[in-house]
Amino acid sequence: MPPEVRVIGIEGMPEFKDGDDLAGPMMDAALAQGTPIEESDILIVTQKIISKVEGKVVKISDVEASPLAISITEGHRRDPRHTEWVLRESKRIVRMDRGVIISETKHGFYCANAGIDASNIPGDDTLALLPDDSDASARRIRQAVKNRLGITVAVIVSDTFGRPWRNAAADIAIGVAGIDPIHSYVGQMDSFGHEMFTTEIAVADELAAAGELVGGKVAGVPVSIIRGYDYEIAEDASIQRILRGTEKDLFR
């Protein structure tokens, strides 16, 4: 058979809140729709539901906008207190222009507004922050599946990021468990006998983007299963492996 990869959206999951069990309803919903989670599946879990169950949803009104936040937001539709949350969640501001903030988060991600947004969460006064440690979040889900079903899966936590020099956004991985996020071809020969010296593929990002295709942003499908992809298992997997160090950052 030729290579084939399936992407399956898990429907019928509830609205989550702080402290809820996430893995259990995920497994229940997959079983109920006739696509139970299987050995070696890859679960793509969106950041937003993890932030919900881990208490990373905050109220805009919980902070007072600083003079800096007010000045940055002037002329922009965003509430200055929203901007204040962005500043508080940023380790470094990379660039600010016309109300847009590109920042480096404490996790080492470079993204707009420190990854904070107000979509797909209830209430007009709420924001979702990024999880403190998405690798740890992924490991907990992976272990819960193993404990209940007795199978080994990989888990990728996904979020939507913009890309430099490209319009629109795409889902990428911000946390991993059980899967090497990079597939390296270094040292291998291509089909013409040329040795590859630098080629590495960010498979975790590609898989995260594939999961978004069946989930979307308004369909209420926050988890997907990727089945059939032959990945390299890594018990000590970390998203840090995919983040480029400052010594290689030509634009810093």
C-alpha cells in the first residue's frame, strides 16, 4: 500500500473550565464517534482547551493598564488592559507598530501579543494566556491515555501563529510528548546521491497544521487524531528542540 496518513477530528467534546479532566472526555468522545484512540496515534490538542483546564483564562479587568499599555494601544481597537496582559506575559518586546506587538514569551516563542487572545472562550471580558509548560501538559495527556487504555501515543499541543514575511497564520506545535519534533535528514543521501548537511523538517509543526484542517476555528473540534504517520518516539521530547537559539538568529 502507498503511504497514507489520516486526520480525524474528535467531535462532541464539552466546554472546559479550570480544573476539569481533559483526557477522559477526549477518549470518551473519540470512542463515541467510532474512532477510538489507537496505539501510536498522534493527538493534536489545541492550546485553548489546555489553557482553560489549567486556569490560564483571565479577566481583562483583573489588571489596570499602565501608561505604557495606554500609549501603545492609542488608536487601536484593543482594550489597553488587554495590552497590559500582553506586556506582563512578554519576556522581551521584539517590535511594536500600529498597535501590533511582537514579543518573546517566557517559553521562548516569538509571536504576536505574547500568544494571548480572546477567541473561543466564553465572556466578553476574558483572555486566554499560553500554558505555563505545554510540554508538561502534553505529557499528562499522554500518561492519562496510557493509564486508561494501555496504549502509547504521542501528543502535540498546537496554537495559531503568524509567520514572518507571509500573510495569514498556521498552527504550529508549542508542546510535545512522546515524539521527536524534528526529523533530521543530515548525513543521508538524496535520490541523486547528494549528501544532506542541514536538512531538518519540523514535523511537529506540520502535524499541528494538519490537525487544524479538521478542527478549524469555529467548528468546536479542539482535538484531532493523526493516524498512520511513522514518527520517531522520544520519551524526553521537548518543544525547546525546535526553537532556534539566539546564536543562530540573524535578525536579533
